[in-house]
Amino acid sequence: MEYVSPEGLRLDGRRPMEMRQIRAEIGTVARADGSAVFEMGNTKVIAAVYGPREVQNRSQQISDQALVRCEYSMANFSTGDRRRKPKGDRRSTEISLVIRQTMEACILTHLMPRSQIDIFVQVLQADGGTRSACINAATLALADAGIPMRDIVTSCSAGYLNSTPLLDLNYIEDSAGGPDVTVGILPKLDKVTLLQMDAKLPLDIFENVMGLATEGCKAVANYIREVLLENTKQLEYRRGL
């Protein structure tokens, strides 16, 4: 199948180095301490953060830092696949771990000892790049909850199909079986917190694909900063500052 036309366009009309449209909204779950919806094209994810709060299971309490827990799930209607996925399946457990480890790299856990931070992420609509969308939603939800962070974490994926590096894969491209790289970065600190690749790539091509994913992360970071700034302005306006 041809994923890039001779004119250099992908199946959804984008250029190889073009991201899907991104959109975000903060404060979408009233009962949560922080929450956000994040969309990357047709992929839509909601995240809610509770905490820092008292550790529910005392045996898990850590004396010098906060305990971070994460739960990832997919809504049954998110993919159009009628088969019910069992809760706690292997993929969900693995993605929960990936998100938790990625977010732990940015949260200043030592400032909140003996406490617990819970991050819940649910995919409402899946069209490729769900892992990245979850991390971006979780970052916004943590910021909304006022959790102290070293830096925001942003994530994006890139792949290699038809001998062309492609940014921000949709479901059809993701399912094509080509190599894809998911990257998470701390943009201000210029550090990588997540790097996942599901197939082998020659080193020079890998550097191109990873560089492309990193540029995508930086574009997401710029957008997230705009969203947070706009949210701050609205809060100041409501408080009459």
C-alpha cells in the first residue's frame, strides 16, 4: 500500500513532516484536582489528577517522596471494535507503567513526602498516537492540579513508511507494521524521558525519525504553554486581578 503519494501527500492529506491538528481543554472533570482533554487529530484522551493526598495503603507510603500511581484505560467505544477488552489487560498495564515513569521524571516528588498522586487517563477516541496524547493530557492535568514540576513533559511519535520519515502517525499508518518511535521530552531542560521503538532501524534513519518526533514534541510544548497561559489569564480575569 502507498502511504505517501508521488505528490508527497499522506492518506489524510498531510505532508510527511506535518502534525495533525491539536486541541486541548483544561478543567474538564469538576471533582478532580486537575483535569484536561487532549486531542491529536481524531485521537481524544481525557486525564484526571487527584492529589497530593494521604496515602491510602500505608504499606506503600514513601518517607522522602510522593507515591505516583497511574491508571490507563480505553473506553469500549473508542475504537469501533466490538470485542470487549478485559480491564487490566497486558497492554493497558504496560502503558500505565510508561505514563507513570514518564510523569515521575518531571514531578518534584521530594516536595510532597508521604503523599500520593493518582493520574487517571482514558482514551475516548483512538486513531493512533494514543500513548503520546495520554502523556500530553496528563501533563496538562498535573499543571491544572498545581503539582510542582521540573518542566512539562510532551510526547509525539514518528514513523518510517515508503522510505519516508512521517510525523505523528494516525491509526492506518501505525498499523502498517513499519518502525515507529515514540518520544517524550522535557523541552526546557532538553532531556528525553521516554523513548520507545517497536522495530529495528538503521542508525542514520533512526536519528532522522527521532529528530522528527522531537520536533513534534517541541511543537506540542509550545501549544501546551499557550493553553496554560490562556487558562491563567482567565483565572485572573475571574478573580478580578
